Amino acid sequence: MDAPSRQKALFSFDNSFVRLPERFFARLDPTRVASPQLIKFNTQLACTLGLDLQGLASADLARIFSGNEVPAGAQPLAMAYGGHQFGGWSGQLGDGRAILLGEVIGKVGARYDVQLKGAGPTPYSRSGDGRAALGPVLREYILSEAMQKLGIKTTRALAAVLSGERVRREDSLPGAVFTRIARSHIRVGTFEYFAHQQDYDGVQILADYVIARCYPQAAKADNPYLALLEAVIKAQAELVASWLQIGFIHGVMNTDNCSVSGETIDYGPCAFMDQYAVDTVYSSIDHMGRYAYGNQRPIAQWNLAQLAQSLLQFLGETEDEAISAAQQAISGYLPLIDGLWLSGMRQKLGLIEERDGDKALIDELLDLMEQNSADFTLTFRTLSELSGGKGKADQAFGTLFRFPASIEGWLAQWRERLAQEASLDGERIKRMKATNPAFIPRNHLVEEVIKAAHEGDLKPFERLNEVLANPYEDQPDAAHFARPPKPEEVVRATFCGT
């Protein structure tokens, strides 16, 4: 196909990654698609990015966000990186179906990457077609925007476009292109890529770049590279703690899917739990449960250890000093995430003050939820609505448990703990509803949306996004979106888009 045409200055690009050495990326334009058609455009996000949309119609946006027209000022490239996948070193990976158009400075001064996914093959495609199917594009749009509304750090969805072409996976599927916005697309695997080649000059250049872009305060430290490691550890601890508190399972926490900026990235075989169980796995390729819900906490530490190993040359004056500094930094992760998790779970239970015994109270509830196959999201949302005294609400809460009588003793302990704080019921209920969502992108709903889209109906996609835009608000006309799946609707496996 012909090369993409150049378009007017839609973005005010300020591209910094392209100024790094050539071995960090491969320059190339997106591959044109047959007949692009706009599915969804995030106007609110476009405003945040400062995009100039004046005079642009839907067809114009479709051409731009399919890659058929490259905006003026873009310097398209595919990023190089490596990574550990399911614990094994996979060598060079890189953007096999994604092309970074460039970077923009948003209205609040933050820098954002603008990347097309499904934009065609790159030098890193490894025999792949470089394309994306409609289903994974809709899934990423739904989940990334839902995560943002839930208050969790994430990459964002700017646009989804039908390509007018078919892609071959297990079946022939409609193709699509997704525009992803991120504070950075640099991953732990990017550092590993250079470290495994013993290209320590490349590691240092990358570290200096990440410090300047994501963690400028680290530049003021006695050892900026150790401060960078500690900053990424903190960001990952905050991120994974927020996943655990919302019932989210990433699915492929490989080091190439671990963003150093602390954003949730790469929504492949990810999912939100329905029934609570620590060993829940949705990814169809995670046969051993490496990335199960309950393993996300230690796996993040394992990933961070790979970052520390990549930076080791710069963490101390001597090898022993560097190893000691790395070990101390990594050992601080578990106490940090555990503290963040406990603080967040207190909020979910309506507790303000820290008291001895809180963790035991939380653990007992989770144990009862698992034993009784209770729905994670509904349990906490319904708990938010309980008043100080017993009543019909208690009965509604009990119906979420296989054996309702089993939760009565815990409810008594919880109310006794609440009584130790000077908090009115109304205030507590309001606080709890602000941290326990009524609506999440449940797996069966996402699958329903994808099925309808394959049949040409995008109304369910629009409606689900509309509901998920206000996940903490009661929406009486959207009760269908809050309920757990019926037995025949349960989704037991999710799949990678490649």
C-alpha cells in the first residue's frame, strides 16, 4: 500500500524519545488500512491533550487514528525492549504491532505518548501481522477508561477505528486500530533489553531519560539511579495495591508489561473477579497460575528485582555496595504494598482510624467471601449500604453468601469496630460508596459487547462505557450492569489479542 499522507497539525508534538540513540527504536510509518471507520473517539481526553479538532469530521479522525494520515510533527517509531515472560527471558521483543506517533504536552503540563496499536508490522513483529482484532481493541478501550474512572493509574483510550480489513487469529475477525495514551511506554523490559546486551551506556541513557521525564525529583538524590529504583518500587506498590482492592487481575504481568511510570498497561487477558478467590486466573495462557489474583503482589516484586538487576552497575561504588542497596530497596516493597493494601481495605470497610486487629477483621471477611463464593464487588458495595443497626439490609447482604448465617458473627465484629469511631452512619455510607464501586467492566458484559460489535451493533459498547463512566454512583436504570453473571454467562478464560 502507499505510504500514509501527512496531515495538518492536530497535535502539538514535542518528541523526546526519538532524540535518543537509534538503537532504542526503529523508525517507520504506520501501514495504511483499507477503509477506516471511526468507532469511538474520546473527546474529553482529546481536550486534556490539547488537540486541535476544529474542522475535523468523523472520517478525518478515522484516517488519522488508523494510521492512514500521519499528523504533522509526528515522528513515528517502534520502541525496542525485551522482557521476562512467565519467568523466562524472551530476549528482544519490542513494539510488534504498535507505533509511537510522538509525544504531546497536555494542558496541565504533563507529557503523554500517542501510540497506535494494530498499525502494521514492525522490525519487532517476529512473524506477526502487526494488526489488532476488533475484540481486543474494544476490550482495551472499555477497561482502560473504566480503570481511570475507578481512580486507578492507567494508560488511556483516545480512539478506536475499524480498519475495513480482516485479521486471522483462530478465526477470521474484523480488524481495528487502537490509539493508546500513556505517561510513558517504557517498561522494566526496556531496561532489561540493554542490560542483557551489557550495553550499560544504553542503560544509563535510558535511566537518565526516565528520571528527567517521570521522576525528576530523583535527580536531586545522592544516587539518582537508586532514587529512580525506589520511585518505581513505590509506583508499582501503589498500582498493584489498587488492583487488589478493586478485584482486578492483570493476566500477563511479564516485565515487558510492567510500566516504569506506574500505569496499568497492556490489557490483554485481564479481567475483574466475580466470585472472590485468591487463586483466580483468567488468562488462557497462564496454565500454572503464575499471575493469579493472589500472586500479583509477589510477582510485582519479582519484576522490580529484574529492574534492580538491570541498574546494578549504577547503584553503588562497589559491587557489594550496589547489591546491598538493591536488596534493601527491593526488600522495602512488601512492607510498602502491605501498608497501602491495609489502608485501602480499611477505607472499603468504612474505617478511618488505625486499630490493632483491623487486618484480622479484613482477613476474616475475605476468608468468608472465598468459602461462600461471594461476589467481590457486590459484597463491598452492599456492605456500604448497611446502617448501624440490623435490618433488611443485613438479609440482602447475607444472600451474597452461600451460607448467610456464616457472616452474622463477622457483621457483629464489624459493627463493634465501627462503634469505636466517632462517625455518623450517613457519613460512613457516603465514604464507603466512594471507594466501593457499584459497576465494574464485568467479563460477561465485555464479551456481550464484543459479540454484538462483531454483528455490527455498537450500541452495547456505547451503553457499557456510559455506565462505567460513573462507577461509584447508584444508577437504578443500569441494574443489569451491576449483577454478577448467571452460571451460563460466566467467562472462565480471556485471551491475548495477538
